[in-house]
Amino acid sequence: MRPTHRRRIVALLATLVVVTAVVPVHAQAGTAASLPERITGGNGIGDDGIIGAQVTDGIHTYVGTYGSPARIVKFRLTDMARVRSLTLAAGESGVTSAITDSTFGYFGVRTSPAIIVKVRLSDMARVSSVTLNEGEDVPSTAVTDGTFGYFGTDTRPGRVVKVRLSDMTRVGAVTLNAGDSNLRSAATDGVFGYFGTGTSTGRLVKVRLSDLERVGALTLQSGEDGVASAITDGTHVYLGTSTVPGRIVKVRMADLTRVDSLTLDSGEDYISGSVSDGTFGYFGTFTGPGKIVKVRLAALDRIGALTLPESDLGGVGAITKDASQAYLGLLDDPVAVVKVRLAPDATSSCGFTDEAAIPAYARVGACWLKSNGITVNNPYGPVDNVTRAQMAAFLWRAAGSPPAPSACGFIDEVAIPGYARPGACWLKATGVTVNNPYGPADNVTRAQMAAFLWRAAGSPAAASSCGFIDGAAIPGYARPGACWLKATGVTVNNPYGPADNVTRAQMAAFINRQHTLPLP
């Protein structure tokens, strides 16, 4: 690490509030099998800089950095390969917040006043930007409802600025109350935004998004300083503090009532980011090396923690996730991203009423789909063919249900079932499908499935010929995908059978292998 960048990290650490806390009253041990597991990592190059913010579309993760000027670096999730980057304009020296609608990314730049930069994610092209008003400086956190972005500022007091994403127009802003300062984290239920302050003592401020009215606030207890992360399960918001050790505070969203708190173990300091799978929360620490602490949200019990190896320099600067894995942006120079499996592999028995009919090769996959919320059907229907509507839902949920519109211009959009529309629009936005009409009732062939999975993995390098007996029968658009499936072990069949329909048993095996096998 170069000395200049080491000084930047030291400066960032110096902004965090340090307190001494008591031993956690909820702590309990977990088995090794229940803890997160490090899979692989990817590194930036040259002057990519140190992480400032991170966002994912379910296929790639996009890391905004500090630099002169800053960069936005794109990593492919399957193998954590660095794909490309965008260097921002002169004077745009730090990315401090990021949101996405899966087609574009919107990156808040640490300037005075702040600049929000819109980037087309497919080719990392800068599309446009908007400069906020005087005093709306350093957009350090952001949330979106799909139409607008809401950027919280690191000012005294904090402000929340509303930007229409389609044309990058500043719509309005609310200046919060005295003490609602230095906004550092945010979560939303789609109606309200919940903004955590970086103050000592921390505060949670509730803002109605439609008219930007400050509805109320909850001041935390003494020692609960610097709310640096926030996640929600739809009923509660879970706040992570910048303290030694870190503390998690559970707040009921409806009335901003404090419900419970959990103090983490010694060495689990400075909670810097968090994600949730609905049952557990995973909290990253701004320590060296970084840690991921797993917490059961309902009871606020500490299950255990993963400590990253010494080779993963720097603490956790940001976290994103898909259905079953988290992607940790580390405070290394240049930036590094580590992939972590959040939950152990599923068992081969999980309560499907037709479990005996699921072929042995597909049982683990089907249970993995169920445990990660990718399928909710019971019975599972292993011999049924997969429709294109079902495929859209499967792939979108497996990617972590990233933001997507419910309407996106398919000629046959009215025929797409409601459960599949966000998925189909996400497939279109990310380039996984280019068909229009979409054909939601059509069965998915093995050729189409190869193309879907390959593109959903970020179209990694693949051969166009790889020894399938029936290789000549595989359509050109599907050959790289089929060869990639073979090379990664997602399929072992030969011949491949490109014209055959895909069953739900086969799809369970394919998606599970794509997300759990160690890919080359």
C-alpha cells in the first residue's frame, strides 16, 4: 500500500467515534457450518483507489473509489474479475454513495456542492450528471424508490435531496433539524427513508419520501455513536454503530421505538456496512483484517463471525449481496472485493411434498432454491417444464432481486405474470435477454438456458467449440454459454441437447451449481 493511500485510510478511521462497551448479553456460539465462508476475491489495478461506495445489479458489482479523480470499477460477480472502469472528471475526487435501477448507476461525488453522476452500467459510459444546490455537500448515503434517488448529505445539519433519475433533475430537498447531522447510512421501505447520523450520540431520522417531510427521529443511547449502516426487514431497521466494539440497535419503523440492542464481541469494531437475507443480518467491520458478524434478526442473537485472512488487507468498506452471497469491498489500495457465501449449502431434504419425485442430482439444488427464497412453490414440480416467465423470476431472485421496473416495453408485457415482470424487466435491462416479445408462456430450451445463465454471469470468456457431440446443433448465440456451463461443471451432459426443454429439476441443479461451484 502506498503511503499516501495509507494516510487516507488513517484519516477515515480518525473520523469514527471510539467508545468502550460492555460484554454482549446476547452472544452465543454458532457451528462452523452456519457461518459465512470466504470463496474468492478480485483486485483493482493501478490507480483504482480506495473504496468509497458500492452497488450491485446482480451480475456485476460497481465500486466507487477515492482518487484524483475518482473511478468506478466494475467486477463480475461469478469470478470477481475486474471488467473495466470509468474515470470521473477532474475535481471529482471521491465517490461516497451509490444506487442503481439495474440499467444505470447513480454515484454521489464528494464535492461542494455535491455532484450526482449517472453511468450506463453495460458499457460504463457517463450519461449525465446533476450538481446540487449550495450547501448540499458530500452525498454520503442514498436510497431509491425506483423513480427518485434520495441523497443524504454529510453536513450540519444533514439534508436529504430528491433527484428524479430519468432526467437527473433535482426535485427538492429537506434540511433536517439541529442535531440531525452528518448522514452516514440509509434504508427505505419505499414510503419512508430512514437516515442514520454520524453524530455522538447517533440518531435515526424518518423522512416521508413523497413530500420530503421530516416525520420524526429517535436518539440512541449514550455510547451508540455514529450510525454507519442500516438494513431493514420491512418491519424493523437494524442500525450498526461506529464504536468499539460495534453495536446493533433494533428499531421498529412504524413508530421509531427502540426494541433491543446487541453489543458485538471484542475486536468486532466499527460496523461499516450490512446486508440481510430476511432472517439474518451480516455486519462488516472496519478493522484489519475485516470481519463479518452473523446475527439472527428476530432475537438479535450473535451467531458467530468470519474473520478474513491477513491477505485481505484493510477492513470492510462496503457490502452488497445477491440471494446467497455477499461481496465485500475492502479498504485496500487498489480496491479489492471479496466474495463470501453467507449460508451453508442446502441439504437434500427440505419439506417439499413431492420430494421423493425430485431426482437425486437435483435435490440439493431444489432445497437451495427454497432456502434462498428463489422458489416458493410446494409441491416443487420437478418434471414440469420451465417457462420463460419462471426463468425470469428464478434468475432475478437468484441475483438478489435487484431493483427493476414492473414495466419496460415488452410488446407482450400484459401477458407476463405479475410475479415475473420485475425479473423479465431486469433481464432486459441487463442484456440477459434481447427478445421482444418476451414469450412468457414459452418453454425454455437448453440452448436458451445456456445463454441466460452465461449472460447472467456477466458473459465471461468462453470457447465457441468445446467437444459436445451435438455441438453443430447448438445455435451460435448459445455456444459460448454451453461451453461455459461445461467448463465450470454446471452441466456434465454430452450430448448437450440444445433443443430439449428444461425441467424444473434441471433448472434447480443448473442455478445451484452456478452459484455454489468454485468457478475457474
